[in-house]
Amino acid sequence: MINVLVPINDSSDVECALKHVIERYRKQPVTLFLLNVQMPISKFVTRFVSKKQVEEFHQENGMHILQPMMEKLDAAGVPHQESILVGHKAESIVRFAREHHCDQIVVPKHKGMFENLGLGSVGSQLRQLIGAEGSCDISEVY
């Protein structure tokens, strides 16, 4: 079975990703991974709160972002697994994709802030990190 990773960064990604993922699953069932990557909290802030509180904060924020997608996939009968990581977005996505032997990463086509600044889209960052020998396809589809 093909492993497909769908990183969800915010609520604007949900509707577009949902349509693509459901169509993909209907054509050929896949193992679907939903991923949210949370930015680390500043060390200045973490000096004043416990590690457990920081972990709970990241978990709650990540689930808040993934929940709409999870509910809609459940309603459509599309099985999925969800994960929340903390770190640099592109590096965390690539690490997750490698660890879970993903065949495809589905990311949004729209231009983000970094692309507008000339730093490249998440898709282009992923391609650079995976490299030419990468066995994981990056699809900018929604």
C-alpha cells in the first residue's frame, strides 16, 4: 500500500487537501498520515513553564488544527493517522516521511510568505532536503 503524508499547517489547508485526499483514496486506498508541525517555543519562555506544559500546548494546538480534517475524513470513511511534531517545518516533514516510508507528500500550491520573500515554498524546500535520490514524490496539488 502507498503511504501518503499530508502536512496541515492551518485551517486554510483543510478544504483543499480534503478534496484531493478523498479523491486519491477513492481511486486507490492509501495509508494516510496527517501531520502538523509546531514551531518551538522560545527558550526564554520555556524557562518559566514546565516541559509538560509546553508539550501539552503543542499537542493541543496541533490537534486544534488537525481536528477539522480528521472529522471530515472520518465522515467520508477515509482512515488516517495523525501526528504532531515540534521543529523546523520542512526538516520535520522530511524526517517524518523517511521514518514512515512515505511514497508521496502532498503540499499546497499556493504561495506562502517565505516564497514571497524569495525563500521558496514548502514544496521546494522539501525537494531540496529530500534530494535527487529521494524516493518520495512531492506533489503540490491543493
